[in-house]
Amino acid sequence: MDLRVRTIEASEIDAWVQCMGVGFLFTVPEGYGDYFLGDVDLRRTWAAFDGDRVVGTLRSFATPFTAPGPAEVQVAALTNVTVAPTHRRLGLLTEMITAELRASAERGEPLGILIASEYPIYGRFGYGPAVEGASYSVDLATARFRSPGSGTVELVDLVTLRKEAPAVYERFRHEQPGSIGRDARWWDRTLHQVEVPGAKKPEGYQALYRSSAGVVEGYVRYRARQSSDNMRPTGEVTVDELVAATPAANARLWRYCCDIDLVATIRATDRPVDETLGWLLEDARAVSQTGRYDFVWVRIIDVCGALSARRYAVAGRLVIEVNDTLGFAGGRYALEGRPTGASCVRTDDPAHRRPGRPDDGRGRVGLPLRRGSLRPRPARHREGRRAPERRHRPVRRHVQIPHAPVVLNLVLRSSLPRAPRRSWYPPVNIAPSSAVSDMSGGPDRAGGAQP
């Protein structure tokens, strides 16, 4: 075998997408390579070759990523990762990911993100789950809203949605940690404004929410299936995406979906794990969480750049030691977090605890960084009762972390005090519909490999 890894040239795109199709188990339609070439940056598009044959694929794209604060950081989104079944376990995936991480570091991107098709693959490269998603079912027989809401909802065609939706999404994205950007090609492809080889026109409906002042503040895309049982309607609506920039839009769009005739059940996937719909109903049990799963994974490349980009709910100091076997993020860092900003620098100060074993699961989920780890820890009286907590006292807590992925808790997860948030929408466990299809590069599929 003559194995090597490098970026590709435009003339190699057809072979590249054919290999990607084999990995993702779909047949690449004729002409897809020419269209796909417009989506890729060849400087970020890697292939593993066996001689002249493409046997592995990987690419990334630059995108803004919203961190708690909210704040924005440019990241490298990894996608279209495959290795041909004939060339498994030859180190090709390691070579491709390492090359891309090295290039990301040279470009100054502090974070890498992806959606993992299989959980065990990416942990060994320093990625870890940072955003969760959930699926829901709504029983419309008992779903009654507390308030009729305000504003209006109107059905629109795809051309109108293409005109109005991007601005709504940008308002949502700028305030919602975990969200990424969407470019014009994403909108054109997703809303079928251009012909994509092999793509079918989306089935279903789309609606806009307008405030009392006539401003578009939300939209929903959904599909419906009609059925009945003994003359009783048992239809089902599937919500593909519901994006709201205001609480009024969120409530009114959900009510619109629940008011559709001939429907008994609503299903929605890639939603927040703390979906707000139940709070809008008289009987919250009408909403059931039917699934919960890891969604967006994050890889720290530049610890200082990543941790200083976000905001923190309280002022505090934390010393972190990161072990990174790939050599990108290793070292000891002092983080000074504040509600108004943050700074992070390398330090020689001692960390609080020694690393656990490399496979120590507690380190992976960040148990040392439990909620309140930047808050002062109240003293205990001898009888075990807590003394009154002093507020606003600076804290100097040192924690040593076994793995780079654990730093994700500081970047995005809720195991630390969160930045001030909107009461109606969770700031960390995002509505992943804003991310899942944004990382597409193949046939509207996404992620480090494939979701």
C-alpha cells in the first residue's frame, strides 16, 4: 500500500465525494461533485490516498460559534469524516484529524466542533460532548395553553421563508450558546432555492410569526401525516425546526403547531433538553421527552482563547492543568472569570489535584468542575451545618483536569455557573436544530462523521 494524507485539488472532488458516499452508505448522484465543490474550502479538505485512490475523507469549515455571555468565537467545524471499509485500522483517521487540528492551530482557531456519528470515535482525539439534544412528543388531547399569546402566524412559501428566516436565525444565534452560523448556500440548499443533484423538494409547510408591530420574530418548518382510527383523527405533525427570537414568538409558534386540525400528536427532535413548552401548558404532562442524546462535541485547541472568549456568572480564579496527548492544549492555565469578561494565561501555580488515570470517566465528565466551582465554598461548623455564605468574595480554587475535553465544562456546559440568561430559553442546552443541519457538507447530513 502507498498510503498518504493531504489536501485535495478541485480535479479530485468527484473521487472524494464517491468515497464519502461509501462511508455514509448513500449513492452519490450524478453531478453532485460539481455542486459540492462550491461548499468546500480545498485548503481544509483532506483525503487519505492509497496510490491514486481516495480511501478516506475529512473536511472542516470556519463558522462563528456562540459561547456563554453571549460571546462569539470562530471555530473549525469538522464534517464528512469517513474511511473506506477496505482501509480501516491503518491509522488514516488519526493522520487526517491530526493534520486538520494542526492546521486549525496555525489558523488561530481556539475550538473544533463536530457531531459524532458514533460515540467512541472522537474522545481519543480530544473531543468531548458539550451540547445535548432531546426529542419530544406532545399529546394534543390534553395540551391546553395558559395564554392565547400575541402576534400573528402566517403560512408562507419557501421563497418568502428564504427572505425572512436568516435575520430571525441570526438574532437567535447571537443569544444562544452552542449555535453556529449559516451561510447563503445553506439557506438556498435547505429551502430548495437551488437545484441540488439528487435532492428532493422538501415536503411540508412553513410559517412566520409576526409581532403586534408586524416584525418577523420567529418561524417554524414542519411536516404532517394524516391518519384516522375508527373515524377519529390520529394524524401526526413533525416539527423540523422552530426558531424564535422572542418569548412571544416561541409561545405563539408552539400554539400554532398544537392547533392544527386532524392531528393527535406532535413530534419534535433536536430540541433543548429543558424545552420550555411544558411551562406554557396547563398540563405539562402533555409533553414527554422521548429521547436525550449528546449532540455537539467540542475540542479545545487553544485553552486561553477558548476560556477567555466567554463570560462567567461570578468573579473567580481557577487554575487548570490539561493533559493533551496530541500536544495542542497541554499545560497549566490560570483563568480569571467575570460577568464582564475573562482572561486566561499560562501559569506555574500548582493545580489542586493530580490527574486520574487516562481512562478515568469522572475526569471526562468534569466532576471536579461541579456547579459552583467558581463560587466561594462556605465553611462548615463542627456540627456539620453550613455557615452563611459570603457573597462576592474572590475565590482561588485550583483544579487539575486529566483530559482536554473536561475543559468543555468551562467553555459551554452548565456544570459551572452560567451567564445571565433569558428566562424563557435555556442558554446552554440549545435547540440543536440550529446546529444539526448547519454542519452539512454531504446530502444535508452533518457532523464529524454523520449524525
